[in-house]
Amino acid sequence: MAGAWQHGLFGCFDNFGTCIITYFVPCYTFGKNAEAVGDSCLLCGAAYFVPLLNLFALLSVRGKIRERKGIDGTVINDCCAIVLCHPCALVQEANEIQSPGGQFMARS
């Protein structure tokens, strides 16, 4: 059954701490989001600084979060969210992971 994000794209201030960390150190938030879906925190955090590789990694992590949480969406929607409001997308993903029932076991 498909669902929706528990936190909206512009719900950045739902978790003010995550919002501030993401504003100043977005690679940290991205690395932690990646770690939650079973990817390497360090490698994804480093990939954040490589143009085009960062877009691929960001799309991959967001897609994995959507898939595991049963959230409606497409790669095009993900790409728009990442390109048009990048910090908001990172915070939305982090809030989804941190929300009740949000933690999930990493798949191999």
C-alpha cells in the first residue's frame, strides 16, 4: 500500500536540530541518511562533494527511503526535490527516518 511522506518537503522546522545541522553540514545529514538505508556513511558523505556522483547518490538514497517506507513517488519527483530544494529534501528524508517507525534494518 503506497503512502506519503510523514513530513512535507518544506517541513524543515519539524526538527529544528536536523535543520540547523543540514544547513551548515549537509554532507553529515546525507551520510546519516545513507547509513540508515545500508549504504556507507563515509563514502556517501564524500560523494556529496563530487558533481554528478552526488546527484546519483542523493537519488539512490531518497529512492531507497521511499521504497522501504512505501511512499509514492518517482525518480523525476525525487530529482526535482533534490535540485530545487536540496536542504529541504535532506531534512525530509532525515525526519522520515527519525519518525516513529522510521528506523528500518539495512538490507544487503
